[in-house]
Amino acid sequence: MSPTFPLGGLLRFRKLQEEQAAADLARANADRWRAEARRAIATNELAAHELATNVDVGTWRKSIATRSALRGMVTEAAAATVTAMTDVQRSELAWSDARRRSVPLEKLAEKHLVRESVEDLRQEQIVLDEVATRRSQRGAFRPDDVA
């Protein structure tokens, strides 16, 4: 049985960090999509709102107040979208950094696995050679001896 990869614990830790960063990035992207949807809805509501004409002063003021509130909603939604986009960029950098830290360990683990496989095959070949040598020293080698 081959020994375990000496940096296996660190590799598992780095993979967990990478998975957490990927989850954070997915969450940030979902937040950005929701913020963009809220901004689009607010923008459409503002565009659809028409100022009342040929109405009394009170109704006209209510219409102006509604339009002002809608404009405020658009501004807030736009600010939330910018914040969400910043969070996505930050999360992308964090994931990229986590990935950058785990890739070298993954490559080392792969090399370790290859070395261990080669060593296992070498040990197996030594045993097979030893068996063949002992059988040839006892007498003629017969193909049915290998089983």
C-alpha cells in the first residue's frame, strides 16, 4: 500500500477554500441579477408613469410625488446594482486567488500519485521477477506454473 500524499490535509483545506469562494461568487452573482431585475422594474415603472394632465392641483401634486418616489427607487436600485457588481468582482478575485493557491497542490498530488503508481508497479515487477527466477532455478519453466 502506498503512503498518502504528505500535503493531503493542506490540499483538502485549499479545496474547501476554493469551494467556499465559488459559493460566495455564485451568491454574489445571484444578488447582482436580483439587483439588475429590481433596477429594470423600477426603470420600467418610471417610464410607464405619465404625469396627469387637465386635473386639479392636488392630483397633479400626487402624480409629481409618485414620479419623484419612482425616480428615487430607480436611483436606489442603480446604486444596489453597482454595489452588487463590486461584490461580484471582489468574489471573482477571491475565487481566483483560492484557485491559484490550490492548483499547485493538485499538481503535486497528481505527481505523487504517478510516482506511487510507478513504485507499486516496480515492486510488483520485482516480485514477479523473483518468482520467475526461483521457478527457473527449480527446473524448466512451464506456462501453467503462472496462475
